[in-house]
Amino acid sequence: MGAYLGSLASRDLAARCRDGVEHCAQTWAARKRELTPMSSSRWAGAITKASHDQWALARRCQRAHMQSLQAGVAAVRYRLSLPVGERGSKKAPGGYRSRQEWHAKSRRLAALEDRLERERAGLEAGRVHVVRGGKRLARIRHNLDAAQLTETAWRQRWEAERWFLQADGESGKRYGNETIRVTPEGEVSIKLPAPLAEYANARTADTSWPAAWGSRIGARSGPTGWRPTGPWPTASTWIRHAGAGTSPRPGRSLPPR
């Protein structure tokens, strides 16, 4: 289930990135309508919101990176404007120590200005750089020996990181929301997407949930309240224990829906 919803999430994130700054309520609704037949209205809402949040996070990171580049350009430009060898003070840096360093930093300034211009153009066009699964793990693929991973092991981690199984809490809904419910007794009930309906009522059992969750889940707090998060198992554990891929962790009891 996580893999199936993850494929839909990847598709939707690509669509959100293509919309760029032209995104609006109408394009959001169109993406949700496209996903609904392949999942459900609630899953489509969760996926499109996650895509929007991920795009917005990348956008904030892009602005922060631009601010860092602007600060670097200003600092290097200021020091280049000072005479070579001029001493600095506690409040301001001095000039560069030699002509060789001054020349190297002038080339550094040109490179920073070029990067800043590319980032500014991308920001204005609404282009962001997002990797579902994480950039760090994507880079590891090019240096598996250093990471002490085989290609098969890396592929399992990569596919697991791209799974999707999350839903926002809804105020007034019992045990979380209508999509994923966690009872005080530790039972998890997940609404399956329409294409996976044949796997409904698959059951597993586990007793590892903390007892403290019961009071927190039963409090029926609003959307901003505490919500449980189930960590993903390794792919091999999932294959051995999960019942038709319908539980966020191996061994969860899934009541009929």
C-alpha cells in the first residue's frame, strides 16, 4: 500500500512542480480529481497536501540559499574593494593578504554571482529541486562502496523511503481521522484505496505500542494535537510480516472497515 500510494505521490509532486508559481486552487482541485479514482477522496487530499508542503519547503530552502549566496557575494565584494594587506578590525574584515589571494577571490566572486543569478532565475520561474526519497540517499547510489551497500540493498532503502502512508488529523473525528485510525487498545484501521480493496480486513497482531498512546489518542485533540507516527520497517521485515501491505508497521491489528 505504501508503495502504491508512493507512486501516486511521486506523480502528483511532479505535477505540482510543473505548476510552479502558476499554482492556484483550481489546479490543486484538478490534481485531486485526477487522483481520486486511483485512491479515494481522502487519500487524494492527503497526497496533494503533502506535495504542496514539500514544494513549499523546497521554496523556502531556495530562498534561504539565495540569502546565503547574497551574503557571500557582499562579503567577498567588500574585501576585494579594500587595498591588499589592509588590516581588519573587530567590526569589519580587512583586505586580502596578497595579490594571489585577491585574484583567487575575484574568481570566487564571479562564480558566486553566477550561482546567485541562476538561483534568482529559478526562484522567479518557480523551479525547485525536490527528490522523493532524499537527495542524500540519491547521491549514495553513485558511491555504493563508500556507503558499504549493494545495489539491491540501496534499491530496497530507496523504494521504502518513497512510500507514502500519512494523513492529517481531523478535529472531532474519533481516533485520528477517517483514513488512519489508532484506537487506545493499539488497533490500527486504514482505509484502503479502491484498487487495493481486495486486500481489506487483512489482520496482523503486535503488542509493542506504548501504553501512553492510549490516553493521547483517546483525548480526541484537534488537528494540531499529538499524533502517532509509525516508523517504516525494513523491506525484508515488511515482506515477512505485513498482511497484504495494509499496516504502517509489521504486526498491526487491522479491524474490518
